[in-house]
Amino acid sequence: MFVLGALLLIVAALLSFRSIHLFSKPGRFVAYFDEPVQGLDVGGAVKLRGVLVGRVVAIRVRYDAKTWPAPVAVVGEVDNNAITDAANQTIKLTDRATLQRLVEEGLRAKLDLVGITGQQFVQLDFLDPRKSPAPPAIRDAEYTVVPTVASQIHELMANFSKLVGDLQKAGFAEEAVKTLQQVKETAESLQQFADFLERNPNALITGKKRPNKEP
């Protein structure tokens, strides 16, 4: 009875992990991000409009001496029953042609934050392909490429940098330039603080450890 009970617990644990698919093969895709992905790890969540539908299975940097910056390739898998059509029929995501059709109809990927923890996940959504056209796709022999859109944090930092640069070039409102620069630095500090909390979740309770001093 003890052995049987242990086996049942193991089976229940295996079925609880979305990364193990005993009855259906997941569909896989790759998304290339031209922004930092710190806080995103293998095993991280893949969500569709906020609903957990899969996980990240691989992260790698794709280097090409002819292009810069080097994009980060994130391979994700999505449960094969994650999307249904208007007739409530499951859309088979294991079929590359079907997944490519969804891309053409507006399927996009972006990075998003889990609260203020600094941990990131991949957010999938359907956007208007006319307003968010797919850029020239990076070809991948193994997976369907899901185009990416910039995360809100990346857009915010890019806009701040551009605005500060434009004001500096124009020599306009020196104090305003300094203020915007301070806002930018504050945002960067918040991101660094979030990254620190992710690596040291007990820091809010125990405080930052001080280095040991020689007696």
C-alpha cells in the first residue's frame, strides 16, 4: 500500500506539471527579441492574453556578424488545446501551417513583468496586423517564428532616451533635460532593484548582507 500510494503521488505530480504532456504534444514556436531578457528563464510562463498556456523551453542568443544587436531567441511551447475556434474546435498548434496562419492573422509575442519582482514571462496576444505588421522574419528551420513587439518598459526607456537626446541637441530647457535624465536613471534603478529582489527574495526581511570584515 505504501508503494502504491507513492506511485499515485508521483503520477499526480507528473500530471500537475504543464511541461510533461502525456496525452498531447505541445506546439512550439520561437520569438526573437531585440531587447534584454533578464528575469526570463527556462521554465518561465507563456501566457495568452493573461492565461497560462505553456512555458519557455530554451533561450539562446543568435549571433550574426552582419547584424546588430544580436537577437535573443526564446523557444516556447503552448498546450495543443490552448486555442479553440468559433465552433469550439481545438486549433492544432503542432501544425506549422496552422501556427503560421495565426501569425499572419496577428499573433505576436512580447515580454512582460510579474509585478515588481523583475521576473519576466512571454505574453502572446492577437494584434491588428495592419497596426503591428510582422517585420522581415528571421527564418528558422525548426520552429514557426512568432513576431515580437517591444515591451512597455523597453518602449518607455527608448522614448526617454530619444527625448533626452532631442532636447540636448536642441539646447532646450537644460533643467528639463536634467529632470528627464533623472527619471530615466530612476527607472533603471528600479529595474536593478527588481532584479536584486529576484535573486535575493529574503532581502526585504533580512536586509542586504554586509561583507565580512577582517578581525
